[in-house]
Amino acid sequence: MSHANTYLHQAAPAIASVIEAGRLAAARGWLPATSGNLSARVDARHVVITRSGRDKGALTPDDLAVVALDQVLPGDLSAEAPLHLARYRADPAIGAILHAHQPLAALAGRRHQDAGVLLLQGWELQKAFAGETTHDSTLRVPVFANAQDTVTLAQQVEAHLAAEPGRLAPGYLLAGHGAYVWGRNGKEAFRHLEALDALLQLQQAWEHTT
Ligand SMILES: CSC[C@@H](O)[C@@H](O)C(=O)COP(=O)(O)O
Ligand SMILES: [Zn+2]
């Protein structure tokens, strides 16, 4: 960690949770070729986030940086850091954010890009998302066109999430790219990532048989 030594002690649990989430997600094949970026909240104003281009499945503390939510970002930080920071600023309950390149998310994003949303309804596994108590809810998973300007993309995502009607799943898709999911902590965020992947498998099979 080259930054914010005073936060090293406070950041230790967040660092450990990011390393563990990366290990688990990579084992599922969701972080190929250094893709993905992972973060966890340290306190109300600071998060740890992966540096750019690192192998997210074999992270060490040197692969992470502590950043303040209102700070100018260090140059070697994840190219997609603005998407993380904007989410933490928008929702203080978010404790961890995971971005993965699971193939089903990239595919489902392309399939539903024109609609701008993928609807999940009727799946028992929807209850794996925090606060969901029934298969009967209709959960909205917003879908955005992919973009390389992640500052502008983050603004677009946050404006959209703030205005979304109905029940939102704890995540969104980037068409042809992957998914962002969040939770109150790393374990919950990983459970959401796992649930989203399983739900996308079900949804894909459903769309191809009905
Ligand atoms: C290695 S291709 C994927 C990247 O372009 C990007 O989408 C990604 O997920 C990882 O970017 P990073 O800057 O390492 O956080
Ligand atoms: Zn990515």
C-alpha cells in the first residue's frame, strides 16, 4: 500500500474481504485475464479498491489502494474506479462492490441493451438478494451500453438508478462487458454476484425455451 498509512490498520478487514472475493470470483472463471475490479468500504469516507491491470484472483495488499471518496484518483487505480466511488457516494449502506466479467452478464447485457433493463420474476433464487422475501417480485436489473469514459458512465448510471421505478436488484449489467453488484459487506456482495450468475443462467434457458 503506497498510500494513506494511517488507514492501513483500519483498512485491514476491507483489504482481506476484497482479496477473498477476488479469489472466489476468479475460481468461478468470472475474472479472466486481469478483468474485473473489486472494492470495500473502510469507513464513511474511504474505500479500498484494486489497482488497474492486476490479477484479481491472486491479489496482495500491494494490488490495492485506499482512496477517499472525494479524492483525485491515483493514476494506477482501476480504470473503472469512478463506477465504484459513485455508488459508495450514493448509498452509505453499500460496504462492498464487485465488478466481474462473467460471460452470462456480458451476453445478457447485449441481449437486453435496447430494453435497458432485464426483468427477473418467478425465481426462488431472487431471495438470495438482501431484503427479497418471495419469488414473486419483479426485480429490475438495469442494463447500460458499455463505454470507456467511466466518469460519464458513472454519472449516467447513478442518474438512472436514482430514477428507476420498482424494485432494483443489487446490481446492473454493462452490455458486452459484465456486471456490477454490491452488498453491505464482501460476503453479501459475493452472494449477490453468485445469485445473479445463477439467475442469468435460468433466465437465458427460459428465454430460449419460451
Ligand atoms: C482486461 S480487459 C477488462 C478491463 O478493460 C476492464 O473492463 C476491467 O474490468 C479491469 O480494469 P482494471 O483497470 O484492471 O480495473
Ligand atoms: Zn470490466
